[in-house]
Amino acid sequence: MDRYRITKGQLNRLIDSFVHPLFREHGAKAVLADGLLHAIVEGDVEESVIKFVRYNAKYLIKSPKKRK
């Protein structure tokens, strides 16, 4: 039986497609989950932290949405 190999890039795009739509509704929790999932895929903690700050800091800095 032939095996289908999934690349890190494919896994990262899959994570993005599921988690990014949750950013607006779930805020920081979804952003942190996104970073954690990408770190697991990458397997390099230092590089993952650098990328997390580069790509997700803007979502964490925004003021929290007002609750009703």
C-alpha cells in the first residue's frame, strides 16, 4: 500500500484553515492554540516562539472586545 506523505506546510495550512476563523470569536485563546499547534508541527521551540511573536502579536495586542 502506498503511503501519502503530508508536509509540514500542508499541516500548517490545515491548522490555519481551522483555527484562524476562530480568532475573532475566541480571541487570545484561539491565537494561543494556533501558536501551540504550529509549534508542535515545527518541533523547534525557539523558532516557533519567534514566528508566534512575528505573526500573532498583533492579535494579542488588540484591545479585547466589549462584552454585553
